[in-house]
Amino acid sequence: MSSTTFPPVYDELVDVLAEDVEPERLLKFRLSPGKQKLLDGLLTKNRDGTISSDEAAELEAFAQFEHVVRMLKARALKASRS
């Protein structure tokens, strides 16, 4: 996926979101089966070189979403160990 880096302002949002959710709930978060199937299809099309520009934009949105989720989970894991 993408190696997008986010500006530090995302850290503030992630901190707020992570503070208001129980760490266990964040750590257990997974995409719904429907969204996972969609993502798998986009990844296959990307790998095969058959992805459209609209689909590539959707795949990039998944990549950005995944990055935010990873930041949230990292903070939740840190909080659960404190």
C-alpha cells in the first residue's frame, strides 16, 4: 500500500480518539467482511495492473485509513500497558 506520512496534526486527532475508547476495543478493530472483500479486490487489481483511477483513489483512502488505525492501535497498546 502507500507509504503516506501524515502531518503532526493527525497526532492530536489520534490522541483524542485513543483517549475516549477502551484500548481493548481499538486493538480488536477489524474491517467488516464486506470492506475487507472490497480491499482484497482492489489489492488484486492493483497487483495485476488492472486498477482504474477511481479504484486507485479508493485504495489510497484505505491506505490512509489503515495508517490512522495503526496509530490508534499503537496508542491503545501503550495505554493498556500503563
